[in-house]
Amino acid sequence: MKNLTNKVALVTGGSRGIGAAIVERLAADGAKVAFTYTSDSSSEKASAIVAGINAAGGRALAIKADSRYPDEVTGAVSATVKEFGSLDILVSNAGIFIAKDVSELSLSDYDELMDINVKAVYVATLEAIKHLKAGGRIITIGSNMGDNAIMPKTLLYTMSKSALQGFTRALARDLGPKGISVTLVQPGPTTTDMNPDNTEFSDFLRSRMALPEYGTAQNIAALVAFLAGEESKYITGSFLTADSGFNA
């Protein structure tokens, strides 16, 4: 069912993994979808996603934009509106992971991770708000580690994902009177090329789950599609965790 027909979405970090699955699912549900990718090495994947969506009768736009740079983030919002005429759904998915012992962390590590995982979300949202109307959706992809520091060497990542919780709560209060909902999706271990489910580490992660099974990018995309649709209109200021019971 194409329940997002006539909607326009922007997904940051949409050329691979969870982001690509979100782009493809929103397009399958009828939305016109723009998405960002960062590097020239990702351009082929981005072009393939656009070609696949267009071949299926949808409309997609790939935008090269590095989330480290605010001007490129705001430019992606502007490019989306220019191409499709409006914006209804913002999905902030772009993020990075830095794993270091606390004694090895530097200020540059902090700047790099927080610029992408937190500041870019803030920048994209403020720009998107200029275009969103009642019924608009702001959906941010966080992590179950926002609730649970599951291992050492995750200080910066866990801090950044916890910051998104406060962002979601407060922004929901600000935008509720305008009819715009704000939600946070917190995936747990999810199979991607960066996080395969067939390693010794993945066996450890499964041992912590109530349901010992990795999620798929499509599982997360389905949750995002629900939040983007009309049936989720009563949900705002909430965190939805999909982690096979890792945090139970």
C-alpha cells in the first residue's frame, strides 16, 4: 500500500546499510525520496538506488553532501525542496562510530563524531522546519546504546546517541503545536556490510539478546516507514528501540 503518496522525504546517509533500506522502503510506499551520500566511492551505489527507484515508477534524488559541514547539510534540504517542491519527512540517519579507549581519545575525535552524529541532526532539522507543515515528520536514527553503554571504548558514540534522546523530547514539545511529530528510532545489532552477523563479535552480541537474532536493515526501515505514515500520528517525543531485547 502506497500510504506515502505525495509525500517528500530526505534521508541523510542513504547510500548504504540502514539508510539505503529506508530510502527504498519510503519510495516503495509512494514517497519522493532524496538522500545524501558522502564520498565519490559511494556515488555508484547512490546512482544504483536512484535507478532502481525510478525504474519502479518512483522518484529519487541522490545528493553528495558531507554531514561534517553545515552548509552541505542545509544545501541538501534546499536541493530536496528545489527538486520536489516541498518536504514532509526528514530522516537523519548519517552517523559514524569511533571505538577507542578513553585514554586515547582526542578533541578531534570528539569534534568529528559529534559533528556528524549530533550537530548535523540539529542543522538538518532547523533547516527542514522551514518547510515542514502540519503532519510533518522528523525521525532520527539513534542506537540502543543511547540507553545502555554495552562495552568499553564507546564513550563518544554512547554520549552522542544519548544526546539525541534529549533532542527528541524537547523538539517534540516545540513542534507539537505545529502538528509535526518527532521520534527517535534506536536500532540494536543490525546486519550490514559494516556490522556482519557472522563474526565472533556478533556471537557475543547475540548472547546478550532476549531473541538471539540480528535485525536487518529492512526491519529498521519498516519501523521508519510506520513512523512516517498517518497511523503513527499519535506518537511523538518517543524512542522506539528495535534490538531483539538487547536492552531488556
